[in-house]
Amino acid sequence: MASTYSLNDLLQIMARLRDPERGCPWDVKQSFATIAPYTIEEAYEVADAIDRGSLGDLRDELGDLLLQVVFHAQMAREQGAFDFGDVVQSISEKMVRRHPHVFGNASIADAEAQTRAWEAMKRAERVGDDDSALAGISRGMPEWQRATKLQNRAAAQGFDWPNAGSVIAKLREELAELEAEIDGGSGAEKLTDELGDVLFVACNLARKLQIDVSTALRATNTKFERRFRRMEALARANGLVFADLDLAAQEALWSQARLADHAGEL
């Protein structure tokens, strides 16, 4: 094999992996449906590398994500649907078409104006009988992201809260309704419905604050993991098994972990 590789080499490697006779049995048996979860996972790993500020990991994760595109394109090529070149052609045409201020004679005042123009072009490109402002929002994306897109589309039609404070008031209302259902002994279906309302409004609050839900939750997950690992370490340092401690003792360790976190010791 070559010591340096090109994009064409990668395409050939993928074709070889998918060869029914000489390829890899695992790669050969895959389908669009079985590969889709890996595609999503690799996109999140790209985001994680960016979040950690690791350019070395970002290089590798972008390669993994590119492989997903190549994998899907190879499977489509085998079915005679399209190939990698068609994917490149499609996105290139779209980028040129949606940037007339760069590749044409149109003028765009600023990034905000470009965002509005982009959404207008996307609406014009939609085909089919669905003329709703919510048409074309994919059901395959994470639901928090879909909620934000639904809310943005509705807001573009004037259906929006005036400010973050009004969303917080709505959030309190939805929490109260959820609490009432819990106290009333409601079943899982009703509780799921009420919790969904809470989460939907929480996504709306993030949108009003111009905070990405995934970024906020990723930061909180990282913080929780850091503090939990610190609790486990504190327990071990005292000759204790964290899982054997009662809740009061565990909460005491949590308080210590929080103090260490705020002091910059973690």
C-alpha cells in the first residue's frame, strides 16, 4: 500500500472493503440503515474533539466522518443510484446556488441577512405538496435539535415568545403541570407527554438565550463526570467504597467535589 493516500485512494479502499469476494465480511454485510448510527456517532466525536480543543483528534475524527460519506456513497454506487462524484457535484451546486453574493452579483449586508436569504432559498427549493413553514425538517436528527428548528421556523412566522423571561414563566408552568401529574399518580404516557413539554420549552429557552442545547448539555455532562470521579477518588482515599456509602455520605463527598471544582483543583 502507498505511504501517502489521496481521496481517490480512499474511494478505492472502500470499494475493496465492499467487494463481495475479496472484501471484509463486516463491511460487505452493512447497509444504509446499519451504518447510519455510526455516521451520527462520528459527527458527535468531531464535536467532542473541537470541544476539547484537540486538533490532532479533530484530524482523525474528520477522517472517520469522511469515511462515513465514502461508505454511503459506495453502497449507493453498488445500487446504481449515485456515487461519490455525484455527492460532490450536488453539494458544490448547492453552495454556489445559495451564495449568489459570492459567486454572482447579489449583495448581502451581513451574516444575519445571509441567514435569512439562506432560509428563503431553502424554502424555495422544497418540493412537494407540503407548503407548511415547518416542511422539510428532518425526523432523523436528535429531537432537541429538531425542536429548535421547529421553534426557529415558527418564530420566523411571528409565533414566538417576546423574551427569555416569558419562556421561563412558561417553563415554570410546565414544571408545575408535570409535578401535578406525578402527585396525582399519572401513568407513563401522561408523564412522558408532560416531560416532553418541559423539555420542549427548555429548548426554546436555550434558543432565546442563543445557547446551543448540545453545547450546554455537553458541558454539564463533563462537569458531572469530573465531579463524580472526584467523589470516587475521595472515597478511595479514605478507604471507602463509594457505592457502599449512604446518600448523606455521598452528598457530603459531592459538596467536597464541588468546592474543589470551584477552587480550580479539578
